[in-house]
Amino acid sequence: MTALLDVHVPSKRFGDRRVLDNFSLTLEAGEIVSLVGASGCGKSTLLRIVAGLDREHDGTVTLDGQPQHGVSRDIGVIFQEPRLLPWLTVAQNVGFDADAARARDPHVFTLLEEVGLSQVADALPKALSGGMAQRVAIARGLFNRPPLLLLDEPFSAVDAFTRIRLQELLLAIAREHDTTLLLVTHDVDEAAWLSDRVIVMGGGRVLDEVTITEQRPRNRRSPALTEARNRILEILEGAHVL
Amino acid sequence: MNTAARTSSLQATVSSARPAVPAGRAGRPHPALGWVLPVLTLLAFEALVRSGVLAAHLFPAPSEIVRTLFDLGSGLASHIGVSLARVAGGFAIGASLAVIAAVVVGLDRRAEALLDPTFQALRAVPSLAWVPLLLLWLGIDETPKITLIAIGAFFPVYLNLLSGLRNVDRKLVELGEVYGLSRTALVRRILLPASLPSLYTGLRVGLSLAWMFLVAAELIAATRGLGYLLTDGRETSRPDIVLAAILLLAVLGKVSDSVLKSLEKRALVWRDALETRLG
């Protein structure tokens, strides 16, 4: 394995408040890594820095050996809300980066097949349920075949059953596209089930990290995952953030 | 395992994704409902004039107004044609300039600081106040009339589009940033489509003001047009001509608004709002 992403942020402030404090993170290609922590611990800020959406910091972001100075087509982003453009069809949303002229790109339909939405390619977003809309957002995030996909609490707005199905879908797609995932989540179970590594954050720093060695496909109720989840909670409790 | 196979169970149809719009208590109202009030008013007017309650030389009966419309014949078509052309020209110019101004002011704080206070001050000037100035500057032909109508159409389009641009969801703008859109692409692909509902509101208000400013323009220094008919009716003591012109302005205003409304409905079919759900 080789390092795909290298992030080092000595300090990131919002006014007087320090949100990130000497934060470093390295991701190997093909890894699935989650950032967990209480609200305000800096995890979403870190994701925005990696995405190139927040450039007001003194850190460095290196992707595949190349320093990043802004947004990049090699980094896909999936937000908490689907953020579909309501005036574009499902297919046009997925192929947004290719502009309207190339929205009939066969790649769009392959991606829609993969997320199980090829039947609604020509539908407008208003006709979709929350789960369906988030699947469209996943397909759009993968359109440029980015080696790294960032996900900011992508399933927090859907019901528990849909969340499980979307987690399975994300995992399958990441494996098929050989995509590295960096996921921000509040959901400790989600982090444990999806990830190879869980970075536990508090006060803008890495408190600790938990490596999940359980083989895939994983059983959500397996003792190893329960143990990993308990370990994450212990770290958070130990840092008095729970 | 193939993801397509894994997700086959996720295949869903759109129809069940959202509940149907709850129908109103009486369902969709009949389109003829809008005719009830005007028809009843005209019938009452006719009865009051014929029974002598209202003086016929001041309040001509609706049937008399219809006869006047027929008597005006081909001359009437010419008046209507001239007024329509003035409104169309003035509205097109005013609305186009307003779109450009709103985009410039909406995207650039310096342009806003420079231009917006002036626009806000000019907006407060009543339509008739422009007339003498435009006549002095531009003469008495078509130019001052079309300019006045363009001024009337400009401000509602400018204000509504500016407000629409300012209220575009920040999250959609951020999506544009993720895709590295240039400023022009951001305007074309996100800001303008997202502001389309506000733009249409502005266009509809602008069009109704264009008709109002048309009358202001034609009341003075015109020899043709519906505004001229109003002046002509007053000067020749013909209330039937005045009322015929008013009736035509109402009909033309309503028809042009309906055209714009149907364009709006078609363009905003994507909107998930009560307006589009009521159909």
C-alpha cells in the first residue's frame, strides 16, 4: 500500500477558537477511514480542508504526492444532504461535471445502474425519497472516478433501515471502483462497520485510532465490531467529550 | 459481487416515493370560476343603465361598449397593434437590462455599492415624472414611449432577480465550488437556474407595470394606441370609448400575463412547491 493522502494542519482557527490543533492524517490507497467525534471537534472542518473548500489554514494537503491548493477532480465530495440541483434530471445531476451536453454519457447510466436508480434517470429530484436522492449524490461523487471520496455524515438524514442499505451500497461501490474513503460520522456503529481505521477526534486533535481487523463481509453484531465500538466510546469518554 | 446485482433490490419507482398531493376539499376549481365576477358585474351594470338608475350618457351599458368596439373597426386593431408593439419592445429592453444589472450587482459587492443606491432612488420616481424629461430629450416619436415602458419594466425584474440571486442556497453554490466552476459557469449553471422563480415573479410584475407605463406614455403626445383612445374619449365626451379602452387594457394585460404564467409553469416544473403541486 502507498500513501494516497497526507494531511498536516498545525493550526486552524475560527476567530479565537482553535478548531484543529497539530492534526495529521495519512490514508493508504484503498483504505476506508472514519473520523468520529463530538460536534465541534473539527472533523467536518478537516474534511473541508481536504476537499479544498477551506483554504484559510497553514497546513498542507498532499494527494498522491501532489500538493493540493484548492478543489480537485481527483477528490469527490458527498455532503450530509444530497444537494441535487432540482432543475436537472437525475442523470444530469450525476453527470453535472460533464455539463448538459455530455449528460447522456454512458458512464452516468453505469453509475445509476450501480446505485439501483437507472429506472429514474429522467426523473426530477423532487420525485425522489431522501435515500434515493443520496444514492444519486453517491453516483455523482463517483462520476470523475476520483481516487479519494470524502463523505460528510452522508447518511445522517435518512432512516436507520435506509442507512444500513446505503452503507452496504457505499462499501460495494468503493470496492468495485477501488476508491479510498474518508468518512465523517457521528455514528460509532457506522464507523466500526464500514472502516478499516477509525480516527477518534476531540478538541481538534487525534485522541486515538482504532484499527478494525474484522474480515469482510462483516456481521454487524460480531464481537469484534462490538469491541471496536466500545473502544471508540471509551476513548471519547476518557477525553470527557461524551 | 457486482454492485448492480447487490443493489437490484434497491430498484425503486418514483411513483411511490412521495405521497400524492392532498386534494383540496372541493378538488381543483373549475376554470370558469374566474368569469363569474366580471360577468355578474357586467350584467348588473347593463341592468342598472337600462332601468335608468345610471345615466346612459355617463355610464354606457356594456352592450353599448361592445357596439363602440365594433364601430372602431380596423382602427381599433391598429391602436391595439401599436400598443402591443410598444409594450413588447419596452418590456424586452427593460427586462434584459434588468437581468444584466441584477447579475452584475448581485455578484459584485463593489458594483452593488456603486449602482444599487442609484437604482433604489430612481425606482421611487413616479412614471409620469419621467414623461416631460423624455419628451424634451427624445422627442415625441416612439423612442420616449418605449424608453418609459422599459423604465417601468426594469425595476421589478431587477429587484426580484437580485433578491433571488442573494437567496440562492449557499450549499448549492458550494457544490459549484467543489466542481471548480468559473464565475460565469456558476452564474449560468447554478445561480440563474436557482433564481428562475424570482425572475419569473419579477417578469410578471414588470409586464403589468409595462402596461401601466404604456398608458402614461400614450396619454401624452400620442396619435395612436390605447392610451390615446382614453384621451380621445375624454376630449370628445365619449365615456363608451374610454371604457372600451379600459376593457381592452384589462384583457390585454390579463392575456399577456397568462402567456407569461404558462411559460413560468413550464420552466419551473422542477419546483417542489405548493404552486407546482396544485398544478
